[in-house]
Amino acid sequence: MPITNQQVAGRAFLRQMYDDSYFPDHVVDRGKAILLRLCERIEADRPSDLESLYALTQAATEEFNLLDREFGAAGSGIETVAREWICDEFCFVASAYEFTEADAEELAAGRDW
């Protein structure tokens, strides 16, 4: 399903991770795919409230939890700076879909990173 939100469609997700050689591009690609799937789910499900949005972001957070293992296997990991970058992307997505009141911590609740 193509993304219809123009802010999201034009976003270079996880740009900082691509710019840092510590993070292998092929693993960052998977993180970008998680974020794009999240956007597709938001557009398909059209959550009506924050709780519905948080359910979708929780699923994406669980995918990032699994992805952290792949980063580890590649000699990398989701650590402090990457954690902030990923959380910033979650906040961007919430804002792009007009959930401006979303709590940054709730968006990535359940993270292991």
C-alpha cells in the first residue's frame, strides 16, 4: 500500500543511522521498513484515539526489539543515540498523522533498547 501522507512519503527515515558507519545499512533498511509499515497501518486502520495509535506503535516497537538482535549480530546495536533517533521518528510519525498530543515514552513503550 503506497503511503498517501506527503510528509511521510518525503521523509528520509533514520537518516542519521545511515550517515553513521556504526550502523550497517542493510539492518537500518529493516528499521526503515518497520517505520513505513507503521505508517501503512496507520493509514489503513485510521486510529481514532491515542490508545489505538499506541497499539500500532507498540507492534512496531516489538519489531525494533527483534531488530536490535540483528544489529548486535552485525557488531552494532540500538544504543543511546540510536534510541533517540528511533523515538524521534515515532514522534514524527505521530505528528504527521495529527496525533500531536502523543507521549514520546508511550509511543515506544515496551522497548528493550
